[in-house]
Amino acid sequence: MRQQPLIVGAGPAGTAAAIMLARGGAPPVVLERARETGDALCGGFVSWRTIRTLEQLGIDADALNPSRAVRARIFAGGRCGEAMLPRPALAVSRHRLDTVMQDRAAMLGAKIERGVAVRMIDDRTVTTADGATIAPEALLLASGKHDIRGLARPAEARGQDPALGLRIRIASSPRIRALVADAIELHLFDRGYCGIVLQEDGSANACMAVHRSRLRDAGSPEALLHEIAAEAPALADRLDAGRGADWGTIDAIANVPYGWRTGATTAGVFRLGDQAAVIPSLAGEGIGIAVASGWSSARALLAAGPLQAATWQRQFARTVTAPVRNAGVIWSLAEQRWSAPLLPLLARIPRALGAVAMATRVPAL
């Protein structure tokens, strides 16, 4: 390639692509709007398949979290079901994951420019907040849930009652470690759900997807959490384990277009991660899609050049169709008053939960 590829976003999708490109002799420039690596709102679950891909990228899984999640636990309607995961997984904060992946990409020769916000993309011409323009031969859009003018996901993808993402960090304590232990937990409630898992420092990440109508009815995030705690006692126990005097910081992101995916793109533009497909978060495969898209798009770009973007985008959309669709079916069942209480019973059927977990994974690439 005559020009360096340009990557917008230094999260898991962007850095996975950067690592592959740098290893293939085409070190990219990566634009990251944040000056410091933060802790993005994310469930932080890394499946067994994604662990394997990360290791192929040179990322040691134990450097992310030496502990493993080996079971899944589902709560709904006063019931609890538990089953082993098909393979050990792990949970990691986005701060830790992004830092490790960015360091790996930079070590291999990728240039990461921080504090550079992209305001608009027209065809492949990128305009930054300070008015500078860049027109690379190959552009990899990895801006996560943050849309950029010119290549924004369609508003109708959000639906009539879009989902909101809420996240509470539960401080490490003997109580929360005993409650959650080596499990990934899913707590179902009216118009939403919450996933909880222990991260690398022993704290718990409580990440929720809640329909906007539920927040509107409650009036505020704090009131909503009180309502949810009242109807989901097991979840209340977990939240109270780190609550202290109040809920602490509640991170939020609006209008998450769960279920959206695209096989269309602009010439020379590869759409990665949440800009390619947004799987319902209860599947725990958002990071998996991000890493897989970065890995495979970089391979396609190295093999066939920027003109491969359209073909790759269609192929990747087909690859993630089944897991995104299957996760949507599970989400729909989880939201129904009649079916949600049946899901914990599913976990008690041998291999049933494992089959569901496998059906929502991105196929090995």
C-alpha cells in the first residue's frame, strides 16, 4: 500500500487491526479522541474464542486477568439457574484491555495519535476537530458506539424504545467476591437486564441494558436502580455489596442500536466493531465482534488492498448474522414476563446453556 492505513478509534477493534497491519508490514496511523485511556462502558466479557484470537495477536490472557469465569448464572422471577460455560472465559476492564492492546500495537510500529477527534468522514476524507483533512487509501472505522457524521448508523436502527447502557462499578470486597466468584451472572428484570462479573482487580462490573421507557417511567437513573433492586433481590445484594452511602458514579450511554449490522460500506472503508454489528450485550460477545472484525479486516486489506473493503464487509455481516440473530431471540425471551422466569430453568438442563453460549459466539475466523 502506498499510504499508511488510517484507523479511527483505539479500542479493541482498532487496535486488533493495528496489530495485524503492523505485523504484516503496513503499520497504520491510529486516531484516538481520548487523550488518556479511559474505561469505556462495556461488559468486559472475553469468551474462550476471543481469548484464542487475542493470544494469536500476542496478547497474554493472564496479563488481562489471571482468573477465569467458568460458569454462568441466570436470575429471573425469583429463580436461579447455573451451568458451566463451554470453556473458561475472563473479564477485564476496558482500561486494562485497551492499554495492553494499544501498547502491543505501538510496540509493533503503529502510530497512535491521541486527543484527535474526528468530526466528519466524506467518502474516505477524514476531517478532524481542528479542521485538518486526511484522505487515506484505506480507512478502518473503529469508533465504537460513537457515530461520526457522514458514516453514522441510521437512526431507525435504534427502534421505537431504544436501549440505554448503564454501568456501576462495585468495589472489591470479600462479599462481592463470594457472591459472584467464578461466574458471569445475568439478572433479568422488566424491560432490561444486568450482567455482573469480577474484573482483574477483584471489583465487579455491573453493566445494564434498559429500555428508555423504563428510565422515563422511573424519572432518573438513581430512581430506576432503586426500582430494579426492589424487583431483583439477588441483583440488589450485589449492588449493595459496594454501595456504601450511595450508588456512586453511574456511567450511561444512550440509544444503543442492538441487533444492527451492515454489509454496506464506502469504497476503501472497513467498518469494524460496533460500527459493523451491535450484538445484544447479554450475549457477552461485543468484544469478540470487535477483535474478530479488526483481525479479519486487516488480513483482507493486507491480502487484497483497499478495494477489498466492500467484499469483506459483506462477508463479515454474514459471519455475524447468526450470533446477532440468536442473541436477539434470547433478549426477546428475556423481556417477556411469561418466558423470562423459564430461562433459569434452561440453565439446569445439561448442556443447554452451553449450546446457547456457543450459538451467540462469532465463528472462528
